[in-house]
Amino acid sequence: MFASWFRRLACNTEGAVAVLFAVLAIAIALAVGAGVDYGRAAEIRAALQSAVDAAALAGASAYTAPSAQSTATALAQSYVAKGTSALPSNVTVKSTTVTPGTSGSGNSVAYTMAVSVMVSVPTTFLSIYESAIIVTASATAKNPTVTATFDTGSFVSYACDANTVYWYVVPPDGGVPAASAMNLLWSNTDSNPPSTATFNVAASAQIGFAFENVTGARPPALGGCNYGNNMYGSQPGDTQWLYSSLQPPSASWDIAPGGANTGTHGVYETDQDCALVVVEGTMKHGSMTFPSTPQGQCFSISGSDEYAYGDGGGSGETMAQAMTDAAPSCSQLGGNTYQYDWNDMGGNPDTYNYGNDMQYSFSCSGGSGSGNGTSTTSVTLTN
């Protein structure tokens, strides 16, 4: 009798199927839940990676010299803060690391910014097993050192005034640069000024040119002359400064690098550009050529009008259109070459003869060495 009862129990599978179905249902629910939780974590990671990439690029772009390290780091941190604040409110930031650095050495150094962020994403379906999923994202961006070239070609100065050209890295506030930022390139008071000069800069550094003009102060032996006051009222010996990073370049004509007033008697144009025209070169038959620069008038600085000379029907771009503030970074140049045509705003009257007082080309190229790319002049993500 008992043997028969056990055989009947063994053959009854209704309870086993129910138990098996319950176990499978739980497993399926957990699998679906895991997919939802991990899918949500993947979305958070994608958003976090975008924020980290932006922070690394912004920080590296601002890291143009050792003196800019703290500013660049703070900028990267602000990007991280902005990016993480946009994540869902229940996502918790566990750690943030922003590390400035360098690769290479000497003139081949590249400035780097590494950013890493870890966050905790709470789970819903998996909460009985783990309360949160840890998500991390990291990125490193490199700002390479590249070679900038200043080339006067066959230029000859015919100015009576003493004229000197400097290059500088545009300050963060876009204003007048510090005296320590000035780097001498060329002067017509030199009997044999250099025709070319190269200098190494970070790819993202905004490069401005300062044009120092001293009324009637060029030595007579080199072609200078004392013609009295110029049409703006500057007296012999007065110093004026023109900055390519300002619009117009004469906006702070009486302020020397560092902020000191020059004491000039002149009153210069501040609502139009009478000092500088910048034109883009074109490579033809193996040599760089530049369009002719219109002469005889000041130009609009609005960025919307064409050259306003003669009857106003000129063609081409204004200084503001050709290049923002005429103070580009090598990254912004994108391999192009530009010609700077200066009018020193001297004379009585000022003839607005652009390129007669100073003319040179400016270009950049990738360097070589561990800090540089042989063909790139841009800030890039390295991982």
C-alpha cells in the first residue's frame, strides 16, 4: 500500500511545475530589472563622459603656460561642477579629480589636463542585491606647443615715426597686456631688423601684436624725420600703442603695456579701424600670395560692412570679419597664413597707407617631439 502511494506522489508534477515556474519568474524579473538599472547607469555614464570630455578640453585650452595652471584647473573644475549638476538629483558624486600636467620638455612641452569623476547611481530592481551602481568616466586633453612664424618678407619701412612690433599672449580679460608679456619682434630703429622670427606657443594661446609708435622719433639716418605734430595731435616724442587684440586696435592708444598712461597729446579714432587690415593668404604655384589691401580710408569695425574706401564699393572683409580681433590662436588659424598691414596713424595728414608702416605674415605649424603633433595645431582628447 505504501509503495503504491509513493509511486502516485512521484508521478504528480503539478506542484513541481508551480515551484519551477515561480523560480523562473523571479529570475526573469531580476534579469529585466538588471537590464533597466544597468541601462540607466549607461545613460548616466554617457552624460558623465561628455561632461568630463568638455572639462578636460576647456582646462587644457586654458593651460597655455605654467603661470596659467591654477586658472586652467579652476576652469576644468567648474566644467565638472556644471556637468555633474545636470545629472539626476539622486545621482551622488563620490569623487572628482582634476590634474594638470605636462608631457615632453623644453620647447616641446605639451600642457595636459586629466579629469576623472566617480558617481553612484541608485538601483531600483536590483536594490535587494546592491543599492547602487558605481559609474566612472575619465578624459585627458593635450594642448601642444607649436611653432608660430612672423615673416616680414621684403618689407621696407618708409615711416618717419619710430615703429616697433611685439607679440603677446592676450590676457584672459582681453584688455591691455602686461609689460612682462611683450616679446620684441621688429623695429625700424634697428639698421638691420630681422626679416623672420619664430616662437613656440601653446596651440590655444591667443596671439596678439602690439604696435608701438613714437611720433617723429625714427633716426634720420634710417629715414626718420621730425614733421611736427601729427593729425591726431601727437607731438614729437609722444608714444602711442596699437593692440591687434582690441577693436579697434587704437582703443587704448594712450595706455602702455602694464596700464601706465603714456601722456601722449594725441586723440585717436575709437569708433573705426584706422590702424590695421588683416588679409588671408592663398598658396599659388608654391608661393603664398595675398590680396591687395585697400588704401586711403578707415574701415568699419562692425564686422558687417565691406572695406569703406573710395566710393564705399570695395570688396573683401573687414578686420573683424577676417579674424576675430586679429588675435587668433594657432588652433584657430587652422594652417592658414594671414598678412597684417599696419598704418601707424602718424603723419599730417594720416594717409591711411596700410602696409607701408609695417607688413608681415603670421602662420603656425605643428612641431616635433613628445609634446607636439607633426600636423596638428589643436587641443585634442588623448583618451
